[in-house]
Amino acid sequence: MASPHIVPACLTTFALAPAWVGWVYMGRERRKVPVNPHTGKAASPADPRTWGTLAEAQKLAAARAYCHPYGGIGIVSSAMSALCFLDLDRCIDAAGTVSPAAARLLEMCGATYAERTPSGAGIRIIGTVETVGTMVSRKGTMPDGLALEVYRGAARYLTVTGLRMPEHPDSLRDISDVVLDLLRGMPGGNAMPAGDGGGGDEREDGELARRIATGEGYHAELCALTARWIGRGLSAGATAETLKGLMLARPEAERDARWSDRYASIPGLVQSAADKYAAPREHRRGLAWLAARRLRMGDDPAEVLAAVVTEGKVLGVAEDTAARLVRWVAAREVEFRGLRHE
């Protein structure tokens, strides 16, 4: 039987903030998809129109039976910039034992709230960050092997289970020092997150989205987000609709000629970015197909990797990108074979 929604008291302080969504597992890979509390359709962590209050998210989740362990409610990081979320992935084994690396981090953050994630195998630590002023969206593996994600004011949503970790209080405390130390130890080694190459702008997606929605900036922000999202594989249609949603968050009375010009420019920006990334994306698909074909033929994985990297160089695909493609295809093949033999 599904469990009722449990929201820790420390987060009910933000109950009236339009920062909440529902979520549900979807697809064979059981992706956690955010849901708009107002419409029941897919939500976007970059579109404030698709968020609601805690009560609205709970009402949707109850009506749709989005209850643990099948779904639930979540909170959007970019709407809660006072909070920092630490995601510790795959750190609890089947017997319920927490890994040594995760246990050390839990001890460091012992004065603030922590809970188990929906899978039961991960942990989320939530605290305030009074001395961290930047947008943070970082993911990587720590030197001690802990898989960690850190978010503050980012265009991400985080699930809320209420499954509080033992010895952790139902209250929020400042974890700025811990967060800064973690960021220095993560890939990149800098507390100020580096950008991902979208139009040369190093601000995080959440900050760019916020500036568009509030009218602080349009052109540079639209260009940066378009390049980032198309480059990551988001469809042109979804990119255009999300950007339009951010623009429409601006009250109608405040939409001046500058706003109208930028809104009208969205289709052209998206098409230009799609044209730019079309060939590289097609190359990546071809490399993925090559890797899958050779792996299914039983070729040695090391030889497959070498062949894909070599072919990628000819096509102008970076070696690390080609290697990631091979790892992704190999993981999908293992999953497919496991399902086929169940």
C-alpha cells in the first residue's frame, strides 16, 4: 500500500511559496518526471508557471495517487535559493547500511535535516547556505568514491519523502562551510560553478531563467539557454515552448516593445541553434549505433571503445564525448539483456 505524503516541518515554512510540484515514475528507466500541480501535465524546473504551493502539489499527488513509492511531491531549487540540496546517490545497501563516505558527510551535516530518497538507496541533505551567493548545480564523484550532486538556486526539482534519517533533526541549519569544502573537492575544484558553454555565459540555468521571468534580461539570457538546451538534446519545440513560458511569466502590463521583440525572436534563435547542433547530434547517434552493433556482436569492450573514439575524431567528436557514448550504450545493453532474461 502506498504511504501518505510526509513533509518535514522544516519545509512547511515554505508551504505558501510557488515552489512545489508533483512527480511520478515514467518509462522503462523509471525517470522521475515533475508534474504541474495546476494542470497535471509535465512541469519544468525552468518555468515558474508550472509550479504551485505545497497544498496544491499535495492535492494533485493525492488525486493521482502519486504516493511513495510510486511518486510524490517535490520542491524546485531555483525557487528556494536560501536552501542547498546535497544528493548522495547509491550510498545505502540492501541491508540498510550507509557507506562510510556518506556516513562521514552525514556527520558533518548532523545539525540539519536529512532524508532517504524514493529509491531507498540514496540520501538527501537539506540546509541553508548563508555565505554561498552563487547558483550551484554540480554533479560528480568525490575522491572517496561518493557520488554527489549539489544544488542551490538551480533549475532542478528535488523529491521530498519525509523519510528522515536517524539522529538528524527536523530543522534546517547553515551548511555553507561544508558545501564550499565539497565544491572544492568535486571535479572543477572551485566553489563558483563553471558554465557549460552556453553562449559563453557562465551563469547557471536557474539564474538565466529567473532573469528572463523577472524581466532583468532577455537577449543574452535567451541565447544562452537556447544553446545549452539544444546542445543537451532538448527538442526545438520543447525549447521554444519553455522559453516562451519564461517570457510569459512577465505580467502583461509590463510587456514593453523590448519584450515583444525578444519574444518574437525565439523561433529564430531556436532554429539557428538546432541547425548548428544538427550535424554533431547526428554524428553522436551514428557513434552510438556503431558501439551498440559491435557490442551485440560480442566484440571486446576495449576494442569497441577504441574504434568509436577513432571514428569520433574523424567526425570531430571529442574523445571524452565518444567514451561517454560507449559507456552509456554498454549500460543500456546490460539493462536490456537483464530485462530479456527476467
